[in-house]
Amino acid sequence: MRILGVDPGLTRCGVGVVEGLPGRPCRLVAVGVIRTPPEDDIPDRLLAVEAGITEYLDRYRPEAVAVERVFSQHNVASVIGTAQAAAVAILGAARRGIPVHTYTPSEAKAAVTGSGTADKRQMTTMVTRLLRLAEPPKPADAADALALAICHVWRGGTKARLLAAGRRTTKGVRT
């Protein structure tokens, strides 16, 4: 299974692609950060994020996209920009018929480190180990995108299989 993880942001949008199966080690396919200048107008920044995500979707052809679920922060302007970047990623995948799954930061942290309260350093360390990388992905946005992709491989893939098995079992049975 090939998954594109997206850590949304307007200034730095982390993107990472991994391949793997539930219960097995994942393999790094690609990682990067889409950057936009803070002084640019929002429409131009969103177009740049869209262009970067489109490139990843078209080049790596993921089977699913895992996007960080936007959560409330103290800085409302930051939340709005993050939500806009997340929407661009979700829309790009939806246009291609690619399933989209969202995970909270705590869900991704728990999947990768075993603790939903892990800090950025712990996340980056575990992503580096899990993908057997020589060096940690930088900046943290890139590591976070990879963590989201790993989270989906391990949690989302298993969840999807369980749902599919449940549908097969109950097919034709009245509930």
C-alpha cells in the first residue's frame, strides 16, 4: 500500500510518501516540503500548495492520502491557513478518486511512538528509525507528514480491512 501523508500549512506543507503493510516495516518513497512566501497573497499561496500536492499525487500515485486533522490553536489566522492547505490536499485527492483519511496529531503520535503526547523530537526520532533512514527528515513538517502516512498504513489499512471483512460477513444478512 502506498500512502501520501500531508502535514498541512501555508508556509510549510510537509509531504511524505511511504509504502508498507499493516504490521510490517514501511519504506520511504519520497519526502519534501512545499514552501510559500508569507508575504504572498493567500490565493497565490494556495495555488502553490496545490501545485506541489498535485505533483506528489501524479508522480507517486498513492492509494490513499492521510491528512492531519486541523485542531484549534490559539492563533486563529494559523488555524485558517492550515485548514485551507488541508482542504487543498483533500480536494486534490478527491478529484482523482483517492480515499482521504484524517488523523489528529495525537493519533499519529500514538501510532508512531506509542504515546499520543510525544514531542516533535521523539516523533522525528521514531520516523527515522521506522523508515531506517540515515538522517532525520527535516524540517519537522516533513517528519510529521511521514508519521501521518505510517499511521495510515498501520491503523487505516487494518481498519479498512476489518470494515471490508465485516461487510462481506453481513452481506445478505438482515440486521
